[in-house]
Amino acid sequence: KRLRFHEWGPIDKPVILLVHGFPGSGDHAKLISQTPYWNSFRLISMDRPGYGDSDLQKKITPIIFAQQIQEFLIAQQIEKFSIISV
């Protein structure tokens, strides 16, 4: 299983995690770059399973997907974040 994550912004700023809607991909987060606050946060998004560059996972559930996101956040040592989801 491979999830593609995208990151923009300074690594030392507060983290915003964007989970895209249907259809879509993590690249849609680039639209936020138009905000005048762009340099005040670190934006992370991912291609959901089966979208963009992420592998299709036939037996994925919302709980499994949440665990995969949690694994990524732990690996990145991110303990606090805000989330945007559609």
C-alpha cells in the first residue's frame, strides 16, 4: 500500500492536513497557495487510496485509512494539526 503525500510551506509552522473529496487528489491543496497567509502554515495533503499516485486498496475502510494517516503523522513527528476535509 502506498499513499502519496504532498507538502508545502515552512516545516516549523502549524500543520494543516487536507483530505480531498470525491473525485480529486492531494494536488488540489495547491489552490490554497492563493491565500495571503500562505507562509504562516505547513500544508500536507495526500492522494486518497485509488486516486492520484496512491495505490488502490480494495478492502480499505475509514478506520484503516485513518490509521494510515496516523502512521504518517507519527513518522513525521506531528502531534498537533488542523484538518480540512470535503
